[in-house]
Amino acid sequence: MEKDVFKFSHYRPYLRARLEAAGARGSKAQVAIIMGVQATYVSQVLQESAHLSLEQAEAANIFFKHTTQEAHYFLLLVQKDRAGTKTLREYFQKQMEDILKSRLVLTERLGKTQQLEDKDRSWYYSSWIPSAVHIATTIPTLRTVERIAEALQVSSEKIVETLEHLEAIGLVRKEGFEFHPGQQEIRLGKDSHYILKHHTNWRLQAMQSLERERLNELHYSGVVSLSTQDVVKIKDLLLESIKNSISVIKESKEEQLFCLTMDFFDLKK
């Protein structure tokens, strides 16, 4: 059943689709609570004997965890269906069509291979969350706002905001209420001015993971002395290990979300 709000021209069929997909009885009661109405009123709306108010539609946006653009489109659907005159319905219809056209242009642009703009790279590496959320969408069991928020222990509001930005720059795409990895790619060379921030973000996460070390995690720290020749040998061994690990990762099924970091450096300042 279709669950993409942009595929609908009326709000009631969309409400039915979303509630039925999640189990209509329980979801109907939950959305009613958020709207501040009885479940019977939601039933009346679905049966087209009552309308949502704009305040109730706003509550539905929160319940369905709509992105900003989805929320705007849904409010337009409600306003169009509530409109009492032909000219007013056409007014809201025109705004809906403008949104659909802008999305079409964006889809065509993101279908082409291209480098991310510098401002988008800056946002992506501003914290650990964008890259974590981005890679989480490669795992089939972590493709909804709720599951990503639970896995990363980050608020749903922050996850929605992050996914919305990732979608806008082509790193994820939304299908119904699931998010999938997009065609766009992002790479960071060692000469990039974002590399320091990237390493710092994940070392800080590694430090936090020390407090909850699990059997499937590994942390090693050691201060050693060795010959100049063996410094090069150790570096080569570590590089080969990284290379082999990446080969395994490329062929591995997406089930778990892990971070791989490695440090080997001269202590002399």
C-alpha cells in the first residue's frame, strides 16, 4: 500500500494508508490522543463525515514524524479538502503542484553523480550524527525514525531533522516511512580540512564506548618502543589490516552498525 504523502491528492486516503500500515486500531487510538480527540472522531474523519482541523493536522504531522516538506504538503492537503470554494481549492492545489515540481527537479538532480557542495560537507562532518544516521539507513532493520533514534539514543526530532537534510543532499531517499541510502556518495581525503573534525567526532564516541564495552567490541592502547625500521613495518601491517577489513565490509550483509578507528602515532611532540 502506498504510504508516500506526495502520491496523494486528498488527506483522508493518506491517513487510512498510514494507519492501516501500522495497525489501524492501535494507531487510531494513539493519533487521537495526540490530537486531543476521541478515537471515534478519527473514525468519523476517515469515513468522511468530519474534517481534521489545522491544529489536529499539525498533531498528525508530529505523530507520523513528517519532514518539514511532508508536513507542509499534508497541511495543504487538509486545507484543500476543507476549502469551501472552487477558487480556494485551486489555490491550495497550485501550492501542492509547486512542491511536487520542486521535488521532481531535485530527484533529477540527485540522480546524477556529483560532488557534494562544501556547505553540505561542512554540515555532514559537524558531528557524528549525520554519518551515523546515513550509514544506519543501509541496515534494513534501521530504516525508520523510531528505530534509528532508539539505536543511536538520539531524540526522534533530531533524527527527523538529520534525515531531512540527508535526503535534501541526496545521501538518503524516503520510501513510505522508511529511509534508504541514496545514490550520492561522500568521500573524505586525508588533505581535506574536515578530516580533523571527522577523526575527533569518532574518537569521542570511542571514548564513550569504553564505559559500556561489550564482548563484540575491542579497545587496545599500548605505549611501545621500537626500531625506526619496525615503525614502517607496523604501519604497513595496520594498513593491510584496514585494507582486508574494508574488503570484508564491502561483501558483508548490512545488519550491525559499527565504527572502525585505528591509531598508531609518534608520542614525540
